[in-house]
Amino acid sequence: MPNITILDQNTINKIAAGEVVERPASVVKELLENAIDAKATAVTVEIKEGGTTFIRITDNGCGIAREEVPLAFLRHSTSKIKSVEDLFTVSSLGFRGEALASIASVSQVELITKTSIGLTGTRYQIDGGEEKTLEEIGAPEGTTFIARNLFYNTPARKKFLKTPTTEGAHVAELVEKLALSHPEVSIRFIQNNQNKLHTSGNHNLKDIIYTVFGREIASNLLEISAKKPEISIQGYIGKPVIARGNRNYENYFINGRYIKSSVICRAIEEAYKPFMMQHKYPFTMLHFTIEPELLDINVHPTKMELRFRDGEMVYQMVYQAVASALAHKELIPEIELEK
Ligand code: ADP
Ligand code: MG
């Protein structure tokens, strides 16, 4: 059960600060991560006009108690860490306590939420950071968060939004990344009333790869599974035959977080070198589970870059896992026989 408190100034100063809301995709990212942190097993993301006028995220997670709802919208209020020490062991996706405050300050927000012990739900409305209603309402367990008319009160920022088509494409890409990073959560994505993605939540990463990237990629994968006490790697890498001309297909997730890592990237590309033409990059979809103490995730506001305490150990482990998968498997593409 969450217990939301405001971080002290010392902790706030240690958290890399930055604007978290830049476009509809950043709103969806924060809300979807909150749903996952709330231990939801099913989440629906719905957008209209690329998310510029309407974003709705519904989850079946733990919900927020009525007396804590207004608190959740204050800056630096979070239930996920209490102090600086916790920063080094954080296992949730969020921890800065900034997202709801930032989203509510630049859109018209409606929240409906209910906890398992709450007898009734709560409906809360906040427009441009100004509280409108806090009332009792009948609601299922979980949280529905609606953000309407992003940047309606900040025309200068609204000008930087691209067309609904472009913004919608960014949202779709983001939802796909989160679906791939959390095969244990069933994620549904609806764009302009059309179903765009629906993952089962049955932990099967290969199914999601098939859904997102199609059959050619899904049928040319090698499984990776490596384990040490403090770090494990699970997932798939593509046979060299599905190599691509850019790095967009290199995906790594650490403790459920999509990240960029030059250490991992170098290790993988080095292992592929004997099998690859120049300027070709592999398809990789690797999940790392690492003791949080070995990581420093507090380096960038969007939480994408990540530092390892022992980069060399990670490099060696990744290199060996990938190199041995490539060495031991048949690298001829699987050919579908015509019926
Ligand atoms: P952070 O995720 O960094 O803690 P947020 O501003 O995103 O900060 O959220 C503030 C708090 O509101 C969270 O710590 C959590 O307790 C609560 N919260 C937000 N979204 C949800 C949700 N979908 N379900 C349950 N609790 C939520
Ligand atoms: Mg959050």
C-alpha cells in the first residue's frame, strides 16, 4: 500500500532534475510506468489526436487512498523512496515524485482511483495545476488517469508539438518499448478507437517480439540465458541474417527499464563482429536483472542512461553470452516452406 511523502531538500538536490513532460509520449511513459510500479497486471493506454487532446491510462494496480490523492500531485511527493539511501537500491521505475505534478500543471487531468481497502473510489480533477474536485465515486480497484489538451495553458510549448500523426507514432513506439520491457503485464494500446497492440502478459517475450516486429525477425532469433549471482541475462538476439543498417533494433532492459548503455552495446557488437558486414547492427532484445546496488540509475532525468559499478564485468558477461550463442547455433535462416 503506497504511503506518499514529500522528499526532503537534501534528497531533492541529489536527484538529477529536468523537465519530464515534453510531448504526449512523455506523459504516456510516466503514467504507464506508474501503473507498472503500482503492480498492475493489465493496463490500457488510449490516445486521440496523437495524445495531444486525450490520453487515458487505466490500470488494475494498487490505487491511491483518497487522503493521499492531492499529495500525489505535489512536486517531489513519492511513495517509492524516502531518503537518499534508497536512491541506490530503487527498484521501481519512478522515484522522483515529479511526473504527476508536471503533467497536471500543463493539462486538464481527471483521476479515478480505488484501493483494495477503500470502500469507494475517488474522483479528482485538476486543471493547469489548479484543483477542481475531490469527490467520492463508485470505481473498480485500480487507477484511471486522463490528461486532456496537453499544453493548453502554455502556448509556447504547444507550438513545439508536431502533427498528431507524428506524436501518435512516438506514443506507439513508447508503448511497444514498455510492452517489450514488461512481458508480465498485459498492455493494450488503442489509438483513435482502433486496437493497435495487445500483449497477453503471459511472460512470453517472443510473442511480443512477433507482435511488434513481425515474423521475419521472430523466426530468426537465438535465445540468450546467462546467470551469475548478482546479474542475469535473458532474451533473444537476431541471427546475422536479420542485421539492420542502424542501431534502432538494439534493445536492452535493466530491471524492467529501457536503457541505453555503451558498455552493453560495445560488448554485443564485438561478439557479432566475425558474423557481420560493416555498418550492420544486430537485433537484440535482452533483459538484465541486476542487483540495484550495482547500478546508478540517477544520472539522467529521463532515466535512459545508466552507469554500472563494474562495467568490465558486465562487458565480459554480455560478450561471452552473445559469442557462445552465435558460435553454437545454426546461423542459416529458417526457411518457411510454401504450402
Ligand atoms: P513517482 O512515480 O516518481 O513516485 P509520480 O509523480 O509519478 O512520482 O507519482 C506520485 C505518486 O503517486 C507515486 O509515488 C504513487 O504513490 C502514486 N501513483 C501515481 N500513479 C499511480 C497509479 N497508477 N497507481 C497507484 N499509485 C500511483
Ligand atoms: Mg512516476
